[in-house]
Amino acid sequence: MEYLDKSIVELLKKGGFVMYARHGQATVGVDQLNLNFQDCSTQRNLSEVGRREAIYFGQLLRYLEIPISSPIVVSPFCRTIETAQLAFPYAYIQIDPLGYEIYKLGGNIPSVEKTNIVSNLQSVLERTPPQGMNQVIIAHSFPEGVGLGGISNMGLVIVKPKGPGNGYEIKKKLTIEDLGSS
């Protein structure tokens, strides 16, 4: 296991990052073909382990005194919303349809659609959070080599936005275990 570099925690304490997290562990199976965002029974949901991961994730960020801006941005799936509610019980949660687009990257979609999704993601990751704060996005993993690549359950990608139209830099990819070892 890689131990968390103390300097990344110090950087996060100063703010200015997008913290893109994958939801906690979900139940085994697949989302239904008749997927309905208002009906959690048509989706994979958080497992008990996933619920504990989400709570732990929020506790770690509070313990490390990492400032988080509101709202917490989430994908419309029940598992991402529940992850945010458990990790940040008092925060405002905003559902962003881009999370569903990211989820679709794992399926068989036309390359032009894939390019549009990655371009939309880039414009989100280029936005600088409010001064002294970090933006949290809770959504899904990516196929290897696309977007932010594969992300473990409750894993985190720390992104430094360079401003609209200027791209972003991936500072660090962490597992929940890496974050807890700080």
C-alpha cells in the first residue's frame, strides 16, 4: 500500500482542487434495462461495506480538516446520492446528469458520444472551486484510458483545475485505504 504523502493533505487544506470520488461498493449484479433514477430497485445500490466506506470517507475528510464547498455534485444514481448523504450528512447535494453520461462510457456507445462526454467532463474539471475550498464530485469509474481511468470503490482522484479552456492536472489517485493512512 502506498502511504499518503503529507504534502497532498496540506495542498487540499489550502483548497483549489476538484476531488472526484467513485461511489462506495455497490451490490453485486447489474443495473436493470428499465433503469429508473426515481426507483432504486432498478439499480445496483450501496452494499453494507459501501455504506461504511462512504461514512469513513466523510469522517476522514473532516478529520484531515479538508475544506469542502457546497454543493456536493453527484450522479443521479441512488448509490452516488446515498454515498454523498452518508459522507456529508449536512451538505447540499446537487444531481448532475453528467454522472449518467460518465456511467455510459462503460457501455457500447458511438465514439462521437464518448468524445462529447469526455469534453463535458473536461469543462467541469477545469472549473476552479471557491477560494480556499475543494469541490467534491461523486460519480463512477471510467474505462481504462478514458477520462480519469479506473477508480476503486470510494477511490479519489485529486484534480487541479487550470481554469476554463485551460485543462486540468491529475495530482493524485488514491484508494480509500491510502486516504486513511495519512
